[in-house]
Amino acid sequence: MTTIKLHNTRTRRKEEFAPIDPDNVRMYVCGPTVYDRAHLGNARPVVVFDVLYRLLRHVYGADHVTYVRNFTDVDDKINARAAESGRPIGDITAETTQWFLDDMAALGALEPDHMPRATQYIPQMVAMIEDLIAKGHAYEAEGHVLFAVDSWKEHYGQLSGRSVDDMIAGARVEVAPYKKNPMDFVLWKPSSADLPGWDSPWGRGRPGWHIECSAMSYELLGASFDIHGGGNDLMFPHHENEIAQSCCAHPEGRFANVWLHNEMLQVEGKKMSKSLGNFFTVRDLLDQGIPGEVIRFVFLSTHYRKPMDWTEKKAREARQTLKTWFSITDGTCADAAAPAVVIELLSNDLNTSGVIAEMHGMAARSEASALKASMRLLGLPDAETVEWFREAAFSSAVSNMPDFLDRLDPLLRRWQDLRSAKKYAEADALKQRIEACGLKLSVSHAGPEAEPTDEFDPAKLEGLA
């Protein structure tokens, strides 16, 4: 079986991946807080872990991999958006959740096996918090429940590599009189009447951010699972806090064996920022006419552990590369398996940039089947399904046949005249002959129209009178 090696953030080295149960490889990735459109930075981990998901499915079998990515649908940002807009919170989270799914699908991302919403797991969060209190790892104070970092002090900070004292000195921590230690973090907080809230032993309130992932991962994957992923901005405090509360609540488990973190994204060499005018959502780029597969290609051109710089130049080059690859693979049988070298590169800590370099070689050698199979493994679409490429191919065919419109227009007019004269049998016969060339005929207010299909061949029009 293929050996996968992944860089484990916790151990700070690349390790051979050995799943707890090869028949049920389990991965959890932190998902979005659903209050607005996903920006480019939100999309990078989606693409990174989609590639890992595809690789795991390839190696262990699609039925033996469980991928969980959550939606945070209870959060102060969502509350603020509801207050600003006057819209119900449920409407906002439902809308933005669907936006996220639609935009990530446009990037070629498969949907995970489970996509739990935080609000669906409140009872499990309450139960975990009660357990932490009973075990001496959490305490109630002024309607809040906080995790006591001192109860886990000898382990806290191992993921990020910092001591508690260093974190107190260098981190922005919420100063509150009810905290026993400045690093203690909220598990439960009170809700006023105008905010979402649930009944609990500590009064009406809502969960803190970190507890949701611990509760949902335990319910869906167990006390120990294989991989936990996310952007490196989540390493501290979110992932550090997840480890603390999960290991204290379920000491029989190890929580996640392997931690993977992708680096951040820049735009034109600068940190993405609304004040700099370089802040883009995925939808912004899609609406500008940049196809999702182009965005995905740019992402995959940089290794996930390196900072990625989105530039217009890279997008142009990616589109041209994909156009070339689509031209080579168009109509090629899709049954071939990805070459061993591609699997080997991907298995070496998701070396997508190395895979793309290898695919350039396949294209130069016109190895269409190998190229198409490799594109599929990376989550890039088949040429036959890409609308902008089909349109480009149609335009190219037309430009290479100067008298194309001179041939087609009379045929369309004749078809329309037969229809107008109610000579439907003759009209249908002519339509069949035209559509046999790979064109789809229709009628609009502007008159008869012809759209190319995957089988379009302008040369076949030469035989039509």
C-alpha cells in the first residue's frame, strides 16, 4: 500500500501516516463561521484538505474515509450581523452556509461526509462542560464557565510550542475579574434576551467557540482520530484549547494524532485587507469571470505549508495552462489511473506543486490519459464539462473555418422557413442533419440559434447543402 507522509505540527516533523483503523480513516477540519461570503483565505484550507481527502480515498478506498468539517453558526460576529441588518440569525446562517457550499463547489471541492452545525450539538457541549467541571478542569464564575489552564499546564502549549507564561506575555487575552488565570478560556457564557441562548445548569447562555469542535469531533469521530486540520492562524488559541478540553474530558483518547496547518494567503505580495483594496471573496473572483478551476490551480501551485500569493498574473497563466491541458485531454478515455509518480508526490506531504510540474511534462509529451487522470486526482474538471473551454474551442473552430457562418446561416434560415411554413417533417429532418454536426438548435426572440456540444465538428457542415 502507498505510504503517505505528512508534516505533523505537534511533533514538528514529517511522519509516516499510520491510521488508527485503516478501514475508517478519520479527519476533522475546522470550517467557517457563517456570517458572510468566504474570502480567498477561507478557501485555501478547503482546497488543501480536499486534496488530502481525495488522496486518502484513493489509498484507503472511498468507503473507508470519514471527513468532517463543521459550520460555526452561533458566534458574536453572526449576532452583530443580525443586529446590523435586522434579519433573523437563522436566515443569515442558512443563506451564508449555502453560499459557502456553492462557492467551494465552484472550486471543485467535494463535500465532506459530515458537515455538523454547532447549534445541532448544544446538548453534547453542555455535557462535556459538566464533565470538565466534575473532573476539576473547569469552573463556574458569574454565569460563565471557564477552562482552568492550570489544570493542564504541563501539557498546554505543546502544539504551538509556547509556555503558558510566554502566551500570557505575548497574547491578547480577555481580562476579566472572574478569571483565575488570564489564559483561562470560556466554555459557556450568558446570553441576554436579544441573543441566542440555551438552557444550561449555569443559566441561559451559549457556548464558547472552542468547545464546539471538541464536542462535534467526539460525537462523530470518537475520542481519538487520525487527522485534524486548519489554517495556521487557528493553531493558537483555537486548536490549543481544543486539545486541552478534549484530552481532559476524554483522557482515554489522544484526540488527533496528526495536526496539519496550511500557511496564510497574500494578494499581490501583501496581506489581504479591505483597507488596501485587495480583499476578495471567492464569489468576487467568480463574478469577475475567473473560473473556479483557475482559482484552484493557483492554490495548488504553492505547497500548502508555504505562504501563497494570489496575483492576476498567476490567474492568467493558470487559465492558459488549463486551456492547453483541456485541449490535450478533451475526449480522452477517463479510465486510466493516475501515474505512480503523481501518487508518490502527493503522498509526500501533499506536494501539489511537484505534481503540477510533472503534469507539465505529461502535456509536453502529449500523454493525454495520464494527464487527465492526474487532473482528476487534483480535483480539476474534465475538459468536456468546462463551459468556458467549450466556448473557446467553438470560437477557435469557427476562426479556423472562415466560411463557417456562411455555411451555417442559410441552413438556420431554411430550418426556420420550413417551420414557419408548417413543413415540420422536413424541418425536423434538417434539424437532425445539422445537430449531427454537434450543434444544438433552438429558437429565441432573435431567431434560430445554434450552440456547440462536446461533439461539435465544423467540418461536418461541408456535407450539408
